[in-house]
Amino acid sequence: MVSIRMNFQPISILLTLLGGLALAGILGWIRKPRLVVFVPRLFSHSRISDKGQIVEISILNRGFKTEEQIDVSLNPQMHYELIGSNNPDAALNGAKLSIPRIGSADDCSVLLQADNGKFSHEDIVNCLSKESKGVVVTKLEELPLTAQQRVGAIGFVAILVLIGAIAFKGFDLYVENTKQEGEGNTSAKESAAVAPLDLQGWSISKAYTDEPMYRQILDKDLKISLGASAQKGRVMSLPISVFNGTDKPISLSAWVSSTVEQDGIDYERKRVNNRLVLPGGKLNMNLQAAIGAEESDRGALLEVFLTQEGGGSLKASRMVFGQ
């Protein structure tokens, strides 16, 4: 027997329902019938009659569907005569104005002569069609949008939202790419500068990468060589030679340290201070360091500090391990 498990996600279902309701609401708003009666002008004086007014009444279909069998009921206490209309099928029967049909976004305007009173929009009793009921507005600003205008407005808003989303996404990608490029450049610089560099077997800190002697070591104009170490008992001897192939004198100091006491070694055996190496010259020295019997104590740190005429400096270091 095969069992089927369905994975319900409440948030997805809720979003789908809300999206469906929103879409239904928008479609309903667009398709809603909108039959409107508007009185744009009243003429107080007329040569046709001195007893009444000339009234212009506009019936507008602002919906999607064609409105049929439209009847506009007027105040029955007044007398009306149809003077003219832009719709040849418009007819007046007593106090009722009838129009067979008005297409979407279309209108019908009629001119009436109204006697036995002063006509106003309040004298329009109601407006009914085959499928809807019209409303009476008194100002041009109160006229609703046509169905086509509503579609255009929604499309315009949708385009603005889409453009905004694309612009936001593009800006987000730009910021992300810029951040990644910045992080990549920073990582590259840190990889090149922060990590100690192994030059001629020596480690040199990033602080000296802009110094002239750093480039001279890379070009082998300045050589710091460590010979084969020798060990006697717990004392390790480290032969060092420095060759100055530059055109400037170099002052050199070197020292060695370890994790154990150095009491049995003379000071001048474990440290050299301010030795001068002229251009083309070479300096040989032999430093000693005491190391321990434990594996963790068998290493010694050798450090060489050089200064060059003109203010340049550089420090090189390396670990040496005995037996």
C-alpha cells in the first residue's frame, strides 16, 4: 500500500488566497458598471421661451459594458421639451428621458427646455438602465475614470512597480558586486601584505613591503644567508653572512633567542650590534643560542635588523631547529 504525504505550507496558501482576492478586487473595480448623469450647463435665458431654462444633461457610460435601455426620470412637476441631442435615438416621454444604448466610454448629451420652475441637478430623480443604476454628480471632478482609463492607471502603476523593483534589484546587485570586489581587493592586498613573505628563506612583515631594501632582497642585491647550523651539547651555532650589493652602506644588528635561559652564552655570542657593511662588502658572523632537550624547546628565533643610508629599514626573521 502506497501512502501519499502532502506538504502544506500555510504561508504559501495564505499568499495565494490574498493574491487571488486582490486580483478579483482589481478586476471587479475595473469591470464595475458606472453610469453617470451630469448637468454641465444651465442656460437661464433663451429666445425659444421666456418661461423656462435650457438644460444640458449628459449621460456617461464609464464602465466596460454597453449600457442598454437607459431611462432618466426628471421632476414630473416641470414641463420638458427635447431641443437636441448627439444621439438620434434619444427620446423624451413626459418627464422621462430614454436612450436605447450607450457604448463603453461613450456618452449622450441632450438639450432640454424646462418650464414651470428653476431646474437643478436635484430635479433628476434617478437614472436606471437594464443592468445598473446611475449616479448624479454635480462637479466635473466627481466624474469617475472610464474603464479604459482604469486599465491604463493600473498598468501605469504596475510598470512603475516593475521599474522600481528592477531598479532596486539592480542597485542591490551593484552594491553586492561592489562589496564583493572591495572584499576581493582587500583579501588580495591582505594576502599579499599581511601574510609574512618568505624571501631567501626569511620572513619579512608587511610593514616593510614598501621599503627599498625589500625590493633589493627580491632582486638579490641584498643577500642574507644562513649556513649549516652546528650543535654542541645544548648550544647551537648559527653562521650568518650578509652581502651588500647595493650602492649604500648598511648598518646591521642581529640576535638570537630561544625558550630556555641563555646564561651560559656570552652576550657578544648571541647578539651583534650596529655592524657596518659597505657597498660591495660582506659580513660574516656566528651567533649561538641555548636550546632545550624537549622537542618544544629545540627551536631558536634568529632576527636581523638592517638600516640603510637615507632612512630605510628592514627586519628579517626565521626559526632554526636543533636536535
